[in-house]
Amino acid sequence: MPLAGLADIAAEQWGLVTTAQAEATGTSRKSVGRFAQTGLLERLAQGVYRVTGAPSDPLDDLRAAWLGLDPSRTAGDRLRDALPEVVSHRSAAVLHGLGDLAADRHEFTVSGRRQSRRLDVRFHKATLVSTDWTIVDGLPCTTITRTVTDLAATHTDGGHLAGVVRDALTVRHVDVDELAAAISPYAARYGARHRDGEALLSRLLQESGVPAAIQRTVDLVNDTHRVPARRAS
């Protein structure tokens, strides 16, 4: 039965399957439409379906959008690429559980020029290296540090960026020095001294209402950086 082949594919990618993948198993578009009409498949997006009985998940819309970027290939095949389309920016912040940003569009970083017919998909062009992304809940996603950097680079307002930074440090325990260095190019944009990432972190943590103990840790890092090196005797 054709549906069994679709279920096998869906079992490896969150219960989801695309029309293009179905056609690769010999299931016609007409059959896919019939499965949807009879309730065997549930349409999530253009050309992307969830097999009925597979549990729904808050990430289904994002996963469906990602599958739709290269619908003929399975998730497993794409994750073996050196650089797949990577969830980034606000979508990455939501995937990491950082802050309270509204991700009304699905954002992805890609290495070349891309377009989508979907109004809720946005592409960012950049060449990522292997240390810029990781796998989160089965999706390729920019690391927390890269996510914060991308948000700063795209002028995310200070209040929302502060919430993301707060969670990055207090919940996800990102290294303070690493994060400060990464966001230093954007310090002046948010009212800190030019290229002073430590001062920007302190400013954002204060704005987010972070506990005083964490603020003192960041201040200690700042003070350490400002101590002049002792001259050898």
C-alpha cells in the first residue's frame, strides 16, 4: 500500500512527508490528495503533510517550512550536507528557547541566493562554518552565540535582545567571554562604548532584570579585562 512507504519516510522526519518524497516512492500527487481528503494525511503547508496518528509538535510549522526548502530530499540526507539550510535569527532564538521574540516568519541562513513563494519564509545569505551551527531538536540551527550575533547584526530592539542574552547566560550557560567578543562589533549600536562587548553585555543584562549575582560575574570579567598586564621584573 503506498501509504506504508510514506509512513516509513515520515517516521524518520517527525511524522512529516512531502509530496515530492511521496512521488519518489511511486505515490502520485493525486493519491496524496486523496489521502488528505480521507484523513490519512494532514496538510501542514504547501506540499508538506503529517501522517495521521503522528503526534503534533509546536515545531511542526518550522519543520514543515524547512522540509519545503528541498522537498525531494529526506531530512536525513540533508543533515549529512556540509552546510544545509540552517534555522537562524528569530527562529533560532525560539528553537533554543531564548527570550520572548515573536517569530512570525521562519528564518533560515543559506549560502547562496534563495527565494520562496511563502511569505512567511525569510532567507539570510551568509557562509557559515561548522562551529556556527548545531542540531537542535533534529533541525540544523545556528549556535546560541551565532544566534545572538545575528540578532544584534539585524537591529533587533534592545529589550528583546536583552531577554535573549539573559537566557543565553543564565539558562544555557554560554561562555561570557565568547559572547562578549561575538557581539562587540555592535556595542555602539546599543549605547555601549565602541566595540566594548563586555559593556554591552552588562547593559543588556541590566535591562533584562537579570539577578545581581550574574551581573556581578559579568562585571568581574570586565574588571579582569581592564587590569593592565604586570611588567616583568
